[in-house]
Amino acid sequence: MTLSFLWHFHQPIYRDVRTRRMLMPWARLHGIKDYTGMALLLDEFPEIRCTANFSPGLLLQLEAYAAGETDSSLELLRDPGDLSEDERARVLSTFFFAHPENMIGTSPRYRELLRRKEARERFASQDVVDLQVLANLAWFHPLAVARDAELQDLRAKGRGYGAADRERVVAKQRELLREVLPRWRRLQPRVEISVSPFAHPIVPLLCDFRSSGFPRLPEPVPGLRDDAEVHVRRAAEWGERVFGARPAGMWPSEGSVSEEACALYAKHGFRWVATDEQILDASLGRPVSKHELYRPWKLGDLTILFRDLEISNLH
């Protein structure tokens, strides 16, 4: 049996629409961990074929970081004496947002700082600097660390970091972020790139709000069908610009499909979409067999693939 794996990479757009400032660090942090690590893993196993799906909103943010954009978390990487009380509190409250075992637990000093924070102990300036460095070091994917002597040295140091170490960590993040999308471009064609609608909307709702199944909801503002068109068209354009070829496939946001939405996907050149097996159950009015599930279905010129829910939900 041939299995097709589709990995979905998405982060909401964390930029404030008024200030244009990035408010959350997740596209940056997942950029140096998951999106880098998966590409490096595929480099190590060239016989593997798969599909990687990117939301254009994530692509936008990765390009912004590669061009030098900052975010509210990066702006906290300053000398403790230059931080306000509110900023210092934000460092202590947000720089432990990491897996307790796989990320915090691998560093004795990071574990110590977490214990002290939970005990409400006072943090000296050196404690704050160590936390700034370790919280950002923890997000580098192990394969990236294994290939970089400078990151290995920073990890091995363990404690007693200074401003120069903090700057080296940020520089290494920038270096990896500049390489994320080029790495994925180089993995083509054995890795197929697909996309989601631009800002990850539920396209069937934009096409027809009555498809929500909640008849008492008020009608939204008019023109949402036009919005759906823009999100799908821009997804195709972004995929072609970033990866050099117009994407053939789409993972609709949350796997959302309808006949009208599928017609829109096909209109903009997408040849296949993927969604969930429960959609196939509902469409046929009965539970489907594995034989029915494990084959492509057609809606006009569009091929539809239905994922195995049990496999997709494995941890």
C-alpha cells in the first residue's frame, strides 16, 4: 500500500493591523523548530515522498522575519536594567512557554529557573539573562543544533550568559529563518507543496453563510463571496511566487469543503483538495469502508482526497 502524508504548516497572522507590529512569536519559534526540523529530516531521508501544505499567512510572516522583522517577544531581549517592571514581568510569564520535558527539561538551569518562578522567588539580572537565552535556545530543532557548532557551544555553556550570547542566539534564529523557505524550495519535486486559502478562512461560509447549519445566526455583511475568491486566488499566487510553481493542491482551512467552494478551488487552477473522512461519511449518508476511503474521488474536474481520521489523530 502507498500512503500519502500531508503535513499542514499554519500560523495565524500575528501582526497588529493598526501598528503593523508582530504581537506573538509563534511563526518565528516554529520556524526555527518544526519548519526547519522537518526539512532537515527530509534531507536525511531522500527516499521519502510527502506533501507539505503552507498557509500563505505563515509564508508572509516567515518572509517578514527573514527580512529582519521583530516581534513583541524579541523586543524583550534587552539588558534587564533597561526593562520596565511590566516588561520584566512579561519575560517571567511568557519565556516558559515551552514543552516542560522536551524543551525546558533538557537544560538543568532552565528547569531551575522554572522551579524558582513557580516558587515566586526573586530573579536577579543574571537569572533574567539566562532565561532570555535559554528560552530562545530551547526552540532550535535538535537537527539544527547537531549541524551547528556555535549552537552546541551555547547549549553546553548552560548558564552565566551575557549580552553577546543573547545576540548570538538572535543572529542564529535570523540565519535559520532566512533558510526556511529556500530549504523547502530545494526539496521539490519529491516534496509537493500545497497551500491553504490566504488568511485561513472557512471558505464555504464565505461562499454561502447559510451552510453554517445555524439558521438563527444573523446574516453577515454582503460581499463575502468576493472575499472567498480573493483568499483562494491569492493562495495560488503566493504559492507560485514563493515556491516557483503554481500549486496543484490545497488543504482548505480546517478541511472545509462544499460544492460551491470546490468549484472555486477548481476555478483557480487547483486540481486536488484534501479533507476529512467524516465529510465523505456525511456526503454518502453512511460510514464508508476503508476501501472507499483509500481512493481518490472526483467532483467535476477536481480530485478530492479524504484523510484517515484515526491515523491523523495519532500522537
